[in-house]
Amino acid sequence: MKIVASIEARMTSSRLPGKVLMQILNKSVLEILIQRVRKAKYVTDIIVATTTNKEDDPIDKLCSRLGIKVFRGSEPDVLGRVYEAHSYVNSDIVVELTGDNPLVDPALIDLCVLKYLYSNADYVSTALKPFFPYGQAIQVFPFTILKDLNENALTKFDREHVTPSIYNNPKEFKIVSIIGNNKQFAPDQRHTLDTKEDFDRIKYLIENISGDFRSSKIEDLITLVKKYDTR
């Protein structure tokens, strides 16, 4: 069974262009995310889904250097791009991630995969209820549903955001929303990268986290964010 994490990444962000290749400890944000995803025990492969834009050539080169598969497709049709990426690697299970969430917890990825495998769920997500910090978004669902979405999702909104047709239809799909323990509750925190202020925060976290930054836990990140915000 192929459990494949796809990472949507592009250089042309409107608010912070080039953010996925911004450098922390001589590593790009995207490389930091890839290293963290590699720590997930149940992910069997990783593919970066970027665009055919010339601006995204550096993402392609980075993936080549890291030995990570890459698929290049449409910029606006994110659903089509993600579907084609998973088709390319013959995925059975989709773990959907985005390149602007470099601090996603590999242990949380594993929890989502296990919940999907052992709950008869159609779709598992950490982002349906305000619980985890913003930037810990993980979605897990079968490739068969992704294929169906690609064939039937016709609106621009659905094709841009990939999964609304799943989580907005609880009568059609068995949906499991993941929440954690009390120490992981911090829905007002930002672990995502959308602005220069976000980058400064993430840089501080990566540079100051104790132990291996590749596998740091949500709890430790939450504690460090509190310290950062009260400096």
C-alpha cells in the first residue's frame, strides 16, 4: 500500500513571494518541511506538486537535489495538479500537505494515517475544528476519492481548494476530525508561513527548538511560540 504525502508548493505567493525557498539554518523552508515529513513512519513516499511556471524551476531543482519526486502542473487548478501528482506515483492513500506549513508534526501525520486505516473513514483531517495551531493542517483520504473529485469538481473554488466537496458533504462521506490533548490546544497560534512576521517566528522556532528540529512536537512548538510572543 502506497501512502504518499503530496506537498503543494509554488514561488508566486502574492503576500510573500518565494517563501517556500526562504532560508533558515542554511535550509529552505520547503526542505525543512520535507525533512519533517520524512520522519513520519507511515508515509511511504513524498511528491512535491508545483507548477509549470518558470518561477518554480528552483523548486524542481531543489527536489532533484534532495531525491524527492516532483510533478509540475497547472497553477490555478490545484486539484488537477494534486491528482496528476498522485497518479504519477500510483498512490493508494493521499496525505495532502502544503508548502507553507513547514512545522507540521510528523507524529500527527502518523496519527491521521492510522486513524484513516483503522476507522473506516473516507476522510481524516486536523483542520475541521479549531484545535491545533494554524499551520498543522493534514488531510488523509484515498486516491479513489481524489480521482472522483478531479472528474466531477467543476467550480473554480473546488478546483483551487481540492477537498471542499468532501468536508462539506458529511452525509456522503464518513469524516473524522482529529483533535489532540490539552497541551496541543492552541488554535490562535500561527505555525504557518504567509507573511514576513510568520517567517520571523518560524525562524526563531527552528533555531531555538531543543533536540532534533525534524521531529519536534506540537507541544514544544506551542511552548516556544508563547515564549517568542512574550519577549
